[in-house]
Amino acid sequence: MKKENNTQTNDSKVYLIGSGISALASAVYLINDANITPKNIIILEQDGIAGGACDGSGDPKKGYVIRGGRMHEEHYVCYWDLLSHIPSYENEFISIKDETFEFNQRFVSHAQARLIKAGKKVDDSSYGLSISHQSDMAKLLFTPESLLENKRIEDWFAHDFFETNFWYIWSTMFAFQKWSSLMEMRRYMKRFIHLVDGLNHLTGVMRTKYNQYHSVILPIKNYLEKLGVQFCMNVQVQDIDFKFNEHEKRAIGLQTLNQGEEENIVLRTNDYLFITNGSITESTDSGSWNEAAVLKDEKDSGSWKLWKRIASKDNSFGNPRVFSENIDLQKWYSFTATLHDTTFHEYMENFSGNVDGTGGLVTITDSNWLMSIVIARQPHFPNQPNDVKIFWGYGLYPDRTGNCIKKPMSQCNGKEILEELFYHLNIQTLMQPIMEKGKANCIPVAMPFIDSLFMPRSSGDRPDVIPKGAKNFAFIGQFAEVEDDCVFTVEYSVRTAQTAVYGLFETNKEVIGMNYSIHNPKYLIRAMKSLSS
């Protein structure tokens, strides 16, 4: 990998815009591999809490909130490399990686109720794919990405493909929709083909001990703060000044809003900038038991407006409009239920055959909203009492009228969402007394940009991590381009961090090679066999 660095000195400062896992990972690698002085690393975050999409908050009284969950699996080589350096939340002598692997040895994913319909388990032993469907999938695997630009999944597959068990499992596991990018689906198929033969049981899927904020983000933040990294919260970067000439591009200044006050930051010739462009959890809004969440848009978004401003300055900085201007096609709503009662979890354990933490996603195929829920291992929060239980869920089609509640999910409060769920599980009579006694809470969340990274796109819509000619800046996160890897994964974010650090600085290290499972004949044969069953 060609290094762009010519001006790094001992007093070089590195500014990172955003505090999601890509920025936190960048800070770790800047310290450990690029020998940047920790106090010279400045993280600028527009919100009051770090972590970006890897979140988890709340308490038993007000209710807990998880906007979404991040799937893990053992082939996330960059991610596990990062976490092998970080002490876990509860034990400084055990790394997050070791804690997570040990946790997953005790609580192995083997879903026994992956799909349900009419309140009963669906036989998912067959994916229900026809010879034609299988042929279309095989053709997709070996079609060059350059021929798939701006195509939707529904452009490739017949209508009945979207009624198969495979599609219900695949789409809800990864949050694909029929109009999502065909290019991204192809990348997922090639990257995760080793999971296909156990997809109906979520075999190989790993989870953290607690929610992703407490198990991953907070330990990394604590690690960095102890070393001296500066976290500047409630600082919004509104624009970036660049200097261009025929041979190079340099970031030379930041225009920020710091606690409501305008402030300019000058980048010296030996300073660097890491830019998190775009965000899948930007402009989210939380409802309540009695109030629906409100769908916001770009007007409430610092990240998307910033990317649009800088993209107008150079074509190599990507095309944010592709990802941000189709909210109705990229939104979905999630919800987190907090129960001061064990009845629901006991029922689901008996119904599914899975103790909490081993079942994973349960999808209701006859739900107009296409609701799915996840019951994580309890407690899911360090401050969660033993008699309090939580679960998370989401709906891929929030604008459709509910089967029981005759209005769209997007207009429903937490109480109505639980009523719709309990209707599908045929447990209204069981759960109604618990709700009437005030022992249930549910907080819905509207996320306008959550599926934006899956919008159909073409080459160049995502900027390269290090654009051609860039000397002191890089793009990181879900909207920076990493060839062949899969967005909407923590692995992708950490890979952009490694690419940025090892590309801008002399580290004598290379980005860890991708574990591309389609290149292993064993996985390919097993996958094709299971798809034909």
C-alpha cells in the first residue's frame, strides 16, 4: 500500500469527525501502530454520547433503548483484531474479544423459531427456492459488480422469490428490502456464504455479553481516555476547507459549531483529518408508551449536510444524494420493550425452545410490518435488575397498516406496537393484565437513514477511504468505499479505519486480508446443497 504521509511529526494532531466505531478504531490504530501521541488525537462529536450506531441506553424506570443490533461472526478479522487490544467492560484483565468468544461458547446461537406464522413455528428446513431461483443466485455470484450498478434486487429475481423462506430469513437478518442494492446483496452472498447452510438457525452468529454500547463502545472510549485522547462532545463540524492543486488535495481547516458558538480550527501542514461521512442513525427520534416516534429528515442532520457541502467541492468525495434523498425507501422503525415481569420471556422460551441469548431473530412472516424480535441474553444492560426483562424488535415495512392495529407502524406508540406483536403471537390474553398493571414499557424509534447504505448505487458514489491525491485526510465509516466488503457491519467500519491509518502513515503494517468465504470450495458446496433443499 502506497503511503501518502510526508509531513508527520511528533506534534502532529489528528482530528476525527464523529465518534462511531470507525473513529474509535482509527484512534486505537493511530496510537498503537502510527505512534501518534494520544493527547494529539481529537475526536469531534456532535452528540453528547459516543458510539454512533452502536448504542444502548436507559434504565428500568424510564425504559431501555437499543436502536439496532450489530451481528458478529468469527470471520470479522479486523474487528476482532481491534477488540483484542481493549480491556472488557467488567474485567481489565480480559479483552473484549476473549470475553465475547467465551460468552458465545456458553450461549451458542441455534434458533428453533426463526420464522413464525399465525402464532406458530414455520417449517424452515427448506429454503423454498426453485431451480430458477437457485440459477439466478448462482448467476449473481459470478456477475461482475460493474454490471450491477444502480440495480435493485427486484430487478434480478422473479416476484415469487420474495415469498420464499430464504428471502424472509435473509432480508430480515441483514435488513435488505426488495429495492435494495443488488451490488450489496452480491457482496453479502460472497462474504457470508459460509453461513448459508445454517442461516435458518442463525448458526455462526455471535453476540456480545451486553448491548453493543456497554460491551464495545464504552470500553474503547475508556481505554482511549485513559491514554489521553480528547473527546470534544457537542461539537458539530459544519464544513471543511480544502486546498487543491494539480497533484494533491489537502484539508486545511474546519468550521465548527461548539456548544452553539462558531469556531474555526486551522489544520497545519503536519495535521490530519479523518471524516465520518454520512450516518445511518442520524436524525433518529424516540417515541414513548403513549407517543409515536417522529420521522425527521436532513434538516436535522449534521453529518449528511456536511457530506453534501464537501462533495460539492470535489467529485472524488462521493455522491451523498444517492444515499440520503429516498427516506421512504430506506427508513424503518425499531422498538425496545422493558418488562417488569418474566411472563413474556418464559412464554417465548417454552414456545421457541430457546433460552434467552440462543435464539436470535424471530420473524413474523404474516405481519404486514414484517416484524422481527430478538431476545438477547439477560441482563442486556449492566444496570438491569434480575426481575426486569427486555427485548428488541423492528419492522421493515412501517408504512403498511397493521393486522390488528389499523394504522401504520410509523404512527403507532409503544403500547400499540406491543399490542400488534402480542396479536401475532396469540398471547393478548396472557399479556393484557401485565400491560394494564403498568409493568410494560415500549419505546419506538424512527430511523430515516437506517437502510441508506443499501440504496442502489454506482462506482464512485462512496468515496475511496483515501481519495486520489489526498495527503492528510481520509474518509471512514459505512459510506467510504472498501472493495468487496459488506456495509452495515462493524467489520466494514474497522476495515476503513485500518485502511486510513495504514494508508496515511508509515506503520509497516498492512490491512488484514479479508476472509472471503466464497473462495473456499467447502463453503460453496455446502451452501449450494442447502439452497437446493
